[in-house]
Amino acid sequence: MHYALLIYERPEHYAGLSDEERQAMTEEYKAVFDTPGVVGSAHLQPTAMATTVRVADGETLVTDGPFADTKDVFGGYYIVEADDLDAAIAIAARVPAARMGGCVEIRPVRGFLR
């Protein structure tokens, strides 16, 4: 089964990290990507780069910035192929955001669209 590991971060928890600590964390994210069963991944630009689109009464409304102003921001994801939820949890537990005040939400993937 495929699972999406949705990574939510607290940007302020990264503010005090040294360059060496940031590099070490980047290497951890890369190591998760290199785990057997991980089939895709992406790191998103900061929420300041976001554009939100809504359609109301047939009119497209475009707003700069994220949908909601929250402490946790969606920072990226992995798509993993795992035998069961426990295997997906084991991978998610290795994601640095999970110990840096954020979390990793795991959702089964219903299917892929083309």
C-alpha cells in the first residue's frame, strides 16, 4: 500500500540552528528519501511564497500567502510503499520535523491520477 507522509513544521524551531546543524538535518531528510519503499518526495518553498485560490460564485479569488495562519506549516511530503501502517510509522518517525516541534501525518493513498 502507498502512504503519504505529510510533514508539518514549526519554522521558529529552526531559527537558532547553526549551518552545520541545518546541513545535518538535510542529510537526515535525504537518508529518509533513500529508504527502500520511498517512491517520491518534495520539499516546499516557505509559506511566504504561497498563493491561495478560491472560487466563489464562479469568480476566481487569488490571495498571496497561505490558506491559514498557523504555527504548523505544511513543509513537504514523502510517498512511501509499505506493507502496513506500522512500517509507514517507522519511516515517519525518522523525519526530523517529528522531533522538532512539528509532526508527520500519515494517510493511505487512495490512488494515483494521471
